Amino acid sequence: MRLALDALFADVPAEQLDEARDFYKSRAAGRGPGSLEELKDVRAKRSAPPAADPPAIEETIEAAEARVPVRIFTPIDGPPQGVYLDIHGGGFYMDSAARGDKRNRELADALHLAVVSVDYRLAPEHPWPAAPDDCEAAALWLVEEADARFGTSRLAIGGSSAGATLALATLLRLRDRDTVGQFTGAALQFGTYDLSARTPAGRRIADEYFIQAYAGHVEDRTVPDISPIYGVLRGLPPTLLIVGSADVLLEDNLALAGRLSAAGNDVELRVYPDSPHGFTAHPTAMARTALSSVDSWLRDRITQS
């Protein structure tokens, strides 16, 4: 059987595709910092994230013998119908939960959710397993406290890029603890699921500095907590995978979709044509369409009994 990639493409209006193509033709291809010195320079020059209105509640939660800062949004009109745990991207070594404030405020109000965003520790100052430890602690806190704090125990999780990787690693940890049952869905955007360079997809990014910063000290990076593609993937909640056809991580996401499905999970893969890594953060109509589809998917799984 031969499956053409375009058979997996999300349905996008032709004018949105044309606009996106024009945008990417005029935009220089980006790359992440290639050394610690470059990383420090990029961090220093990074602009402040856009503010949300009303702003996040900043709090430090405690779970699993860890104290983790989080940012919390609740809907402005009525109690939450569910809770979404957001894990930010940035290659495990950049950005913060505050970078997602505007999007998370919109998500909270549009879907009537509480949104909890994790300020996990960053590499290389805090390499693996610091980030998944922090994300797991936040998830365990929600498992224990969501009903009392927000009036609902229906949970979902998601993230972009490194955040998607950490979200999946968190679900694997929760599944192994037998505490994943409250999570009704996982929305994962263009994650990297092999940091070991053992798969064809993993070899595409083998020389990237973020891998060395995050897990360069680990001899075998096929550990599922680092490279979830190698994990036992059964028993996970329904999963939505979003990726662009021009993303260097496309093969990673295709492989994960196949492994999740083979393990008996409910998985939906949406590939957006001619879109590079991180496209949902770009100012295009296609990005807005993709995010709207994520919102609809989450609404169907987290707010319906």
C-alpha cells in the first residue's frame, strides 16, 4: 500500500495556503542557538512576552516533593468546565510560561477552562530530568487538587515543540503511576520524539545544540523519558498531533502517530501543507485555522461529559 503525504493534509482554504506560501518565501529560515554563548545572547535579546488581560495568577505549587512555579488563568464568565495543563516550547532551553499568556487567556475564556502553565527549569543550567520532573509535579498537583481548586477534575494536557515532548513524557510517567485516567486528551504540536539520533527523523536534528544542552550528559538517549518514541505507548488518552509538511520534525510526528495507533490509542494526525516548525505561532490565517482546530478538539474532549 502506498500512502501519499497529501492524503494526510488538513483541509485548508486555497487562499490561506497561498498566503502562507508568500509569507514563508519572504521570511528567512530560522535556527536555534548553536552554543551556550549564542543561547545567552538570544535570551538577553528576547522581547518581553505580550501581556494578557486579565493577567495570570502566579503561584508555586507543591507535589512529588517538588515546588514548581505555574501561571493560572480562569475564565472570566463562569466556573471552569475543565483544566488544561500547558507546557511551553523553546527547545528545553529558552522561553517561559509567560510567553504563552495571551494564548492561554484566550483559551481559558473561549473554552471555559482553567489553564495552568508550567514554568519548568531550563537547560543547560538544569538538564534532564529537571524539566519532566517539574511537569510531572504540576500534573500530579492537578490530579490531586483540580476538583477542590477549580470545581472540575476533567484534565487535558498539551504543548508545542519541546513542550509537546514534555507533555508526552509526563503522560507516560502518569500512566506508570496509574494516575493518567483524569486526562481526557493531549494536544501535541510538532514535538520532537527522538533525541537519540537512532531513527531517520532523529538523525535530522542530531547536531542541534539543544539536545546537548538538555540531554548531552545521558549515554543512552533512547530512554522514553527523553525520547518518547521508544516508550511503551499503550494506555494513553486521545491524542491530537499537529505538524507542518515542511517541518524538520515531520517524520518524527508521523512515526509517533503510527506507534500511538499501533498501541491501541485514539490518535488524530493533522498535517498542514508547506508549513515549517513552529508555524502555529506565525501571523498567518493557516496558523489561526490550526489553532482553532486545536480549540475545537479540546472542547470536544475536555468539556463534554
